[in-house]
Amino acid sequence: MQRLFRKRIVLGVGGGIAAYKSAELVRRLRDQGAEVRVVMTQGGREFITPLTLQALSGHPVHLDLLDPAAEAAMGHIELARWADLVLIAPATADVMARLAQGVANDLLTTLVLATDAQIALAPAMNQAMWRDPATQSNAELLRGRGFHFFGPAAGSQACGDVGPGRMLEAEELAQRAADCFQVLDLTGQHVLITAGPTQENIDPVRYITNHSSGKMGFALAEAAAEAGARVTLVTGPVHLPTPDRVTRVDVVSARDMLAACEAAMPADVLIAAAAVADYRPEVVASQKLKKDPTKGDGLLLQLVRNPDILATLAQRADRPFSVGFAAETENLLEYASRKLKDKNLDLIVANDVANPSIGFNSEENAITVIDRELHENAFAQTSKGKIARQLIAFIADRLKRH
Ligand code: C5P
């Protein structure tokens, strides 16, 4: 089995003698089905030529942050978004120090700051440099931020020393890269995701809507696709690009959203991240409503309930594994658990939209996932991309046991 089938790996090559193994690593990653793009530091180029890595990866090697031609082809932000995993091998003491400090003075370190992907380091350096407290505290700091560390191994070194600091062999690094995706495996599953707000028309120029940006649903779609799922993303009106490998269906109202979801069934997993309007105007005026002085200062708008998309799909005989969101401003966990029962869900994701740094329209989120046994699993505040990946891993795990 190709354990990295369709996975996108940015391989960062730092300046160390172990860079000679990076050529082999490109081969091993591609053997496992991965697409590989290589980024080299200035130091890396002193040890191995870009031409070698270009030939092996099948793509031009990315070298400079400020190269207009390269940026026009695939810029650093694009590359950061493209990656499912950034693997730096060899990761020198200098690269680690720069990453620990958040320095962005070359293409590789800038890309690491910009990416939402998993990041793995394969350290390679002299044993004394690895043991140095500065390097050790950088490693500690980076581990705390969620960086994976592959190695180093101990043994004889190019400089004649013996000790820890040898880069792992290419074969082992490729296996470790594959392990990064193991928990995320949704290969062969159809994942249906709703996202964004809905718009409920009042008349031809006005509508009722809400503050949902769609960012969480889109991040989930991207993470599910990255995990190998076939993804259908049914979204209300948002200003977001369609993630790669995702089938997007644009809708406007709640009733459209339900119809689009029903058309997309059957699905193995449903994640309802949309902020669906609970009510819509009973009648949509065919002409723009005018101010009517005979009716005083007020205007009465009669609203009727919209269908509950999530509850409707979660009640079908062919119901998917159903995951809802509860965005609340108070009594978060109590309201969320009630919704889990009322809508017949497998999981509910509770998020506190009263906190302005998370939830609606923000870049970050912090969530608590509640299951049918009412166990609570908290995920600390981080970018919506990272939360999405953690949530997809959690769902994949539950699905396996389901
Ligand atoms: O009941 P409430 O709107 O708070 O429930 C939120 C959850 O239900 C979300 O997952 C949301 O996407 C879903 N929902 C839905 N259709 C509705 C209302 C909510 O799918 N009409």
C-alpha cells in the first residue's frame, strides 16, 4: 500500500552533510505515493545541488524568498497552503533556532510560519551541538508547539564523533512521514459538510442572515480531503476559495441547503458547520417593500421555521455519522448536550461565540467535543486549520469504532 498516496509534502533541505540522504528521501516519499516539492536553504545548496532534487522530485526546486520568477510560479504562501506536511530533513541547529524564534529570513522559515500543515523535523548535527542546552530548549519549545521530531539517531558521525545527532535513514523518515497521517485516514469515505450562513430573502433586495464566515466548515473540508475522504461541501454565500480536491455546491437559503444535502446523500459522515437561519420570512415580497406611512413607525415581518438540515439527515434510515455544532453565548455545554440528544447526533462540537477571539468570523477557534456518553473532549485555542485537522482525526477515530 502507498501510505502517502496523494499526500503533498514540502521537503525542506537545510545545510548539513546529511543532505546527501535527502535525495534518497525524495525517492522514498514518492515511492509511497507522495507529491514532493523541495525547498532548500542557502546552506543546503552547499551540500547537494538543486538539479539533483529537481530531477528526483520532478519539479523545480524552490530556493529564494525574493525570486520574482519563482514567486510567480508557486509563491511561498501558495506553497505553504499546498502542503499537507512540511518535513525538514536535515534540520540543522540553525534552522531549529530560527524556527523556535519565529524568524522568517529565508523561504523555508517563512513557509513554516505561513503554513497550517503538520511540520516535522529530522535533526542532523554534531552530537555536541545537539546536546547543547540552546538546541535542547529549542527542541522542547518546538515540540510544545506541535512539531514532530523524527530522530535524531545516535552513532558515528561524519565529523568523527559518536553520539546523538545522526539523521534517520530515508526509509525510516518516509515511514515516519506516513505515520503523521495515520490517525487522519478517511480514505474511501464520503464526507458531507455544510458551511457558512444562509440568506433568507425578505424581498428582492433584502435578506436575513448572520455573521458566519464559513471558515470553520471550509477548514474542515480541506482537512477531510487531506485525510483521503471524498468531500462534498454545501455552502451558503461566503467569500472563500474552494479547497483543493473538494466538490463545492453553492446555495443561498436553508431550504436550498437541505435540498443540496439530500441530493449529495448517501454520506458516511455529515458535519454541519453551517449557521443556518432558524426562521425565514413567511412570504418573500415580489417587489421591494416600501415605507408605508399609514402603518406608523413599525413593520411586522412574519417568520416561519426553517427545516433543520442536520436533524433531518440524522433521522434518515441511511443516516451518516452525524456531527453538529453548537455555537452558544451562555450555558455552552448544557445547551450543546441537549442538542446532541434532540437532533440524534453522534458528536456535537461546542464553541463559545461570546468570546470574540474564537468562533464567528475569527481566525481561531477553541472547541469542546461531546459524545453520546456525554464525555467532553476539549481542544485548546488555535487556528481553525489546526482545529479542523484535530477534529477530523477525532471523527476518523470514532468512525472506526462506530
Ligand atoms: O439548533 P442550532 O441551530 O443551535 O443547532 C446547530 C447545529 O444544527 C449546527 O450544526 C447547524 O449546522 C445545524 N442546523 C441545521 N439546520 C438548521 C439549524 C441548525 O443543520 N435549520
